[in-house]
Amino acid sequence: MPNDPYEALGLSKTATAEDIKKAYRKLVRTSHPDLHPDDASAEARFKAIAAAHDILKDPDTRARFDAGEIDGMGAERPPRQYYRDFAEDTDNVYQQRRGFGQNADPNDIFAEIFRNRARQAGGDGSAGGGFSAPGQSLRYTLEVPFLDAARGAETRITLPDGQALAVTIPKGTKDGQTLRLRGKGGPGYGGGPAGDALITVTVRAHPVFRREGDDIELTLPITIEEAVLGGKVTTPTIDGPVELKIPPGTSSGRVLRLRGRGVARAVSKTPGDQKFKLRVVLLAKPDAALHEFLAARPKTDAFNPRANLMKGAET
Amino acid sequence: MTDRFSEDDVIAAIARLTRVELVGFIEAEFIRPERGGGGYVFRQIDIARLELLCDLSHDLDLDETALGVVLTLIDKLHAERQERAAIENALNTLSDDLRAQIITAMARD
């Protein structure tokens, strides 16, 4: 223990009371044994710091030390016990949980243990004590255009160290999905393999297509003629335009389905469907002939689509 | 040496701790002494924990809110350390063969 309390706190003799407080606080943070339970030397450091602070915090004892009346050992503290010495007791009532929590990932726990072993054994790449462990996983995020995620694509991400990493986006990658690139993470310990790069994918929204699981949905505008008479229309899908048959007498809002034209994920047996939600679109000003025809039709109550609207839904 | 302490024992043992603070720490449930017939009964772990609370509140000026956060984290830290120690102990009892298998399984992940 240094005999000079100023030295122990890393201060000069001209330090103000505020300097002393600040230096002491900083050292408590880095040296308090209870905040650093794995640091065997923390207790000795903290003892020296606390003893030095005891002298310097009080202007009287500080003045006496400065005058040479007491020495740096003058304020030896009584021995005390630290919480960390009790914290691991099996009957510790402050223990947060016992045994293994539900959320503990055994992989993480094992990897951490072996990493620590490798470090303690020198961590210079030699397999200390026969142990080796994979390196740490490194996490990245990547925003992917909608169609690239649906159809699969190749892209590159630039890592913080300037290196580029080729990433294969598999067909049908979902928003929030994490891709694992083996061996592209941190270097291994003790001769162990490199860790993995974990890439969390955000899928950008598309102005036309929407994704529901493996199904793709889009709203397809049709004319009143196509709705009444039926017919073939050309519609986009994620794999390019296709012909879609509209049955005669199709209402707005009806959903047509092309099976197997949705997302084809490698892991699912059957691809999703392409769904078309039809929307009848009129010209803002119907042409005169149609207008006249509808106006000339006799009024009839034979068809009222609202007749049963509230049936069974009164409450 | 007894390992049970009364409230007065605790106040005497930790000179910088006031009775008001002690009551505050108990009310905030930072310290959970047993209740005996004649009042609170403290154990050694409670005294060590009170020393830590004094370091944090007096020396680092943490208020009750910050104290609660720090204490929760310290308790979690110790829980994690205990789990790790348990696993390390368990691993040390295994044969080299089994440990090698575990390492392989980890590498496969």
C-alpha cells in the first residue's frame, strides 16, 4: 500500500475537496470488490483507496497528514467482510434465481466457459489444457428489398473493418429472420473454429405486394366490364406477369388465388399462393352510354346487397 | 462467534450507518432480515450487504432508485456466476471423452 494517500488516489497535494471526491468515486467504481467479484486484487486496491480517502476527505486529518503529524497508515480501517464473500452461499436470501433459468441458452453458457478457459490458458492460440472454443458470434442487420427476400438474392454487406461479406438471401426470407454465416464471426479460441456472423434481416415494404406467411397478396384493379363480363387480364406476380381469368359477375373485394405462385421456401413442401384482391374501378365520370343505360333501367328491389347486412349482428 | 445480530448490533458494527437509513433499506427491501420476537434479526450476509449499500449510497451518492438498479444487477451477476460455477463443476466431473463430445457439439452449435 503506498504510504501517500495522494498517490493512492492519483492526486497532487493541491487537489481540491471536489477533486478528492471525484478521484475516489472513480476508483470505487473500478476497484470495489463487490462490483468486481472476479477480481482477486480488488480488495487490496479498495482498502488502500478507502484508507487514503479516510485521511483526505476530512480537512482536519488532511491538514495533520500534510503537517507530518500522521502518516498514510494512520487511518487503518477495521477489517470488513464483503458481500461477494456471502453472495454465493446456497442459503443467500438475495439470490435472484436458483439452478438454471428458463431463458439460459446452454450453448452460450458453455461457449462462455470455454472462452474463459482459453483466455486463462494464455489465449495465444495454443490449445490450453486441451480446450478450444468457437469464437464469438458477431451480429449485423441488413435491409433487403421485398422481392429479393421473396425470390432469394445475393448481396454483400460491408463490415465495420471495411471487409465485404457475401450474403445469400434464401428464397422466402421473412422480416426479422436471422441468417447465420458460419465461420464469419470472431476468431476462435485455443485453435477453435471462428464464430458465426448473425445477420438480422429487415424486409422493406413493397408498394404493390404484401406478404402473409408464404402467400403474396396484391390488390388488382379491374374495370366494370371485366367485373360483369369476365375475361383475361394481365397481372404482376413476384415472378413476372401472368394471365388471370376473371369469372363473369365478380364483385369488388373478391379474392382470387393462383396456387403455388407465392413464396417457395426451400424448407416448406408446398409453395404459398398468389392472392388477388379485386377492386372494381370506375372512371370518375362514367361514359354517357353506361350512364344512360343504368338510368333507363327500371328500379327494382329484387337485389339489395344490404338486405342482410345487420342480420345476426344487432348487438 | 454468534451469527445473529440485533438492530443495535448492526448500528454499532457499521459506524457510518444511521438507524433511519437502516429502516429505509429494509423498507425498500434491499435488506431482508428475519423477524424475531424482539425485532429484526440480521445475519453476517446482511451486514456485508449493508456495508456495500453504504459504499454505494455514501461514497457514490446513489439515491434509492439508482441503488435498487445497481443492487438488482449485482444480484443477477452473482446468480450468473453461481450457475457458471455449477456447470464448470459438473464438467470437471465428466470424462475427457465426454468433454470432448461437448466441445464438438458446441462447435456444431
